[in-house]
Amino acid sequence: AIGGDHTIALPLLRAVAAVHGPVAVVHFDAHLDTWDTYFNAPTTHGTIFRRAFEENLLVEDHSIHIGIRGPIYGHGDLDDDKRFGFRTIRASDVDDLGVRGTVEAIVERVEDLPVYLSLDIDVLDPAFAPGTGTPEAGGLSNRELLRVLRGLTGISLVVCDVVEVAPAYDHGEITAIAAATVVFDLITLLARKPPT
């Protein structure tokens, strides 16, 4: 799916779980998206993975965030996130793990489970993706992101999304170029999915 707001992931997760059962989520984003509410609303782009957990759409302890660096509002955010079964690889952790270590961590986490890969374009540093609603400094480069995605050829990817591209903020179509390349790579990953 190619989206605007990340909220689209929740109905997509419901649809894929109806076919495949609960899935492992590989979530590329600057933010956790597991808050209880966001501006007092229970279903928003910042709450979708909590709602998915509550609806039993996720396989317990097999989901992972990559690129996290956005704000948290208290230790409860991190505690809740762990309770929902996510491992977190912050953007700065990618520096230490490297691309290969990041890929290995993802593959180990999802095992051979069906995978929903959700990619918020703000996982990229604003230098590479300024056209998004909630940019955060210190993100991944295009090259890092593409190398990680290209390393995931062995996972059982069943659905994916690319979200949060905001053309109104995208001078020079920098974000659109990055998003289009990511979409192409994800289609390639879907085509190379291992036989079941």
C-alpha cells in the first residue's frame, strides 16, 4: 500500500491477519506509534500498533522497530512498547550494528513468520526526506535504508506499506524519489518471497 497517513496500517493489518493470522511487524519509523492516544484520539498515526496488539493482530514478541529517535513522554512509553512485543533498534543503534547486524536482528526477530513491513518515510533523515509531517533529525540515509531492505530477501513478506509522504513539504521531490525507490524495492521483495 502506498499511503498518506500511517493510520492506514491498522485496517491493512486486520485484512492480512484475516488471511494469514497474526503477523510479525517490521516497522521502519522515527516514532514508536504505540501510544495509547494522540491528541486524545485513540486511533491515529501514533497509536496504530498498540491497537493492533490489543486486537491480537501481532505474533507475540516477534515485531521490531528500526530507526526510532522521536520523542517519548515517559518510561511508560518504552515499557508499554516492550509489553506489546516489540524490539527497538534506534537510528543510532544502526551506527553500532551496521547494515549487516541490523538485517540479522530483523531476520532473527521475525523468523519464518508472515511479515507486515510498514515504512514511515520519516525513518529517513530530513536531509533525505523533508516532505513528511513529523521529521526528526538524526535518521537513516537513503543508502542505509535501501541496503537494509535489500538484505531482507529471506523473510516471508506478505504485505507492506510506505506512508507519511507529504508532497506539500517536498521541495525538489526529494522525498518522492526516496519513497518511489523504496516502493520499487518492496515490490521486488514481495516478488522474491520464499516459497511456502
